[in-house]
Amino acid sequence: MAYCIQYVSNWLDGRVVMQRPAKPFTPVRFRLQPPNYMNDNLLNNLNNIFDKNDIKVDSLNKEKYRNDWSTNYQSDPLAIVFPREANQVHETIKLCNDLDFPLIGSGGRTGLSGGASALSNELIISFDKMNKIIDFDESTKTVLCESGLITEQLQSFAIENNLFYPVDFSSAGSSQIGGNIATNAGGIKVIKYGSTAKYVKGLNIITGNGNNISTDNSLVKNATGPDINYCFIGSEGIFGLTTSCRIQLINQPTNTDVALIGFDSIESLNSITQLALEHDVEAIEFFTKNSLLKVDKEFNDVDIGELNNNYYFIIEYEDSINFNPVLEKIFKSNLSDEIIISTNNNQKESIWSYRLLISESISRDNPIKFDIAVPIKHTSDLIRNLESYFKKNMQYTLILFGHIGDGNLHINIIRNDKNIVPGNDKILEKKIYSMVLELKGTLSAEHGIGHKKVMPFMKYEKSLKINLIKNLKNFFDNKGVLNPGKLVQ
């Protein structure tokens, strides 16, 4: 078919178009629920640490803190406390050690693996009120902030100072920096900028044993052994709680363009990915027609026009002079049926909405979620295997999207029949993990293990890693009071 570029005025005015014609509840309990006298003792002592307005014990206030975005356990946390300074966190952890009482550190609660979910009668420490920027060092372009600072607020602060914080994802308006550190959050621009760990320059931690650890020394170089920060980044709050952190900001990137690439054959996926990764792109995101239709159905202000391909890429890039010829090559090689290129920020936001609104569009369906990754070269194989499997299992709808540039797929499965036997979910889990592991993949790419993946993680992960985590747990939290039932048993 002939190659053409035309300017049109329809659902994205002025865009450039390359176009051809025509949950079951099975909690793992690590400890017996504390007897009532212990509960009373803890609450009485908490009154010596917190103002009464910073202790919530009523059902209405506790509701938000029972679960994260992925779970719906019928647990009943003892209380929620809201520290305003690090010393209160320290005193609370010491108290829980004295009483052998479990506690959970709570961020924005946007996790997708049950990492902050209450499994029984824990005390929850919410960092909602420890949300300030403490210091900004212009010479090093670093920000010292409390762990409850919202990710989007850090991004805005960076822009106000002509800088940039590149870790970004759909929950940036709710997630907190401390939670990002606990899960080493990545997001949509990880292929160029890396994940949270790259920007953590210092931590102030209170361990499960009640010890204070500070690595915030503002040093550019330090060759005195392994970087202790990495013991806590990605540890899901089972070793210690971050009270503040120093985060590196970077220079603002130049203006970027966004291309939406539609294609119908999964065989095109690897070729498009390879061509894109040969250049310094900001992001490569993937989603399917099912995902797009869900966004279209749930959001009246999102216009998908006549988009009707089976698969889509969103690629964001800086150097249009060098990258636009790549898009032409993709089109002329019959790898794509349609390519839409943004010409202004409104169009960029419209295109990105197709990807960033997917999770919210399916939240009411309570999907079964998998956050996995495989080597990039095997991504198309996994998608092909998944689609073949679910084509034969019509009681489910498969929603696929993810960060294709690093092999990370978010597999979401919606039950079409709400009366499906709960045990079938376990069969489904086993099947999907088997597909992933056969392709040398991982059970969790960016959302951690939490509670939901503990059993598969313990079953499939190498024993050396499990033993190392357990030894660190014993070293930093020998009574096991911090976030029990998460990451490892």
C-alpha cells in the first residue's frame, strides 16, 4: 500500500497521521491476634506518643487503611497513627517491640500486591502527615523530604526549580516517596531514566529493632563497602521505615513528541521494539484493543476516534529529526497500520490518557492482577501464549498493557462470570506463572511481592535469595514486628 502523511482535523486537531486506507480471601497468619489486654495496653501507651487527633480507632477512619489497591481483606487494624515527626515513629516501633505487637508502615496505599494490606489486627503507621520538603540543595540538585511527600508534589517542586524528577506512573498523584522507595518504583520512563533507586542519595531509617540509621551524608563518592541504602530500597517495609530521604533531581529534558503506533499482528511487536530501542527514547508503552475499549467505556472525555487495531505502542522521544525517519521505516515496512504523531502538548496528553487510564478503567471489575516481566525478546511469545489460552477460556477477559521497553507486562484478568469457583483463580495463577517462568521471566517486575505473591515467590525463587532476605529480616527486625506476612514467610 502507498505511504502517505496527511494533516487532518478530527478527533486530534492538527495531528500528523501516517495512515493506510480502508479475589478469594486466604490470609497467611504469622502470629495469633494479640489478646485484648495487649490491645488496651498498646492504645494507652500510644496516647503518650500521639495527640488524640492523630490516633484513629473508629471503623470509618480505619477503612482506607485495611488494604491497598489490589486487595479486599476483611481485616480490622487495631488503630491508625499519624506521626508528625521521626521521633514518634521511633517511639512507636520501640513500643511495639516491647509488647511484641505487629505494625505496618503505610504510604499512599497504591500498591498492587497487598504489601501494605492489614492481615489481622496490626497497628498501622501512616506517613500522610509527614509530607514536607525539608531542604533543597541547589549545588547538588537534591531534595531532602519526608517519606509521606506525594510523588506528584516532588515532580512539581522540581519543575518550579527548573529541574526534573523522572520517576512517573499513573498513581503519581497518590503514591508517596517512602512507598516508592519501599517498592523501588519504576514506571513509564524507566528505560531512559531508571527506577527510584537511582535517585535515592540518602535515607533516614528506623529499623524494626528500633535503631536509627542515617545514610544522608551528601557524599558524591563513598567506597566504604556496599551501599546500605540498597538493603532498604525495595524491601517492602519489612526491615525498617523511612522517615526522610534525599532525592536527586536532574536537568529538565528538551521538548518531546509522542507517537501512537497501531498494528494488528503480534509478529510486528519485536521488530518495532528493536527499532525504537536503537534510539534514546523516553518511553515505550504497550496496550491492547481490549484495554483501549475499557478506557473509552469508562471515561466520557476520552475520544478514541476510529482507532481499531489489535495492539498499540506509545513511544515518547526527544530527537524528532532522527526518530521520525524510524517511524516512517516502521510504516513502510508494513509493521504498522497507522501512526499518529503529536504536534502539541494537548495531543500528547490525549494519547497518553489511553495508557495511563487503563488501571482506573478496570478497577470496578476487581481484576486478577499479575505484574510480571520476561526478557524483551520473549514479550511477543508471552502475549501470543496468553491470548491463545484465554481464547479457549471465554469466562475471562484478558486486559494487557505494560512497559514493553523493559519486558514488563501487566496482566489483568476480568471474570466475565462472577460466579466462577474461587479455586479456578489458583489454577489460573499457576498457569500464568508457568508461562512466565518458561520464558525465563520473573513473578514481580515492579510492584513487589507483598502478601499476594508470597507463596509463589517462596516456591519459585532461588533459596539463596530467600535465605538472604530472612537473615536481613532477623538482623534489622529480630522480633518480626514490621509488616509480617509480606515478602517472605
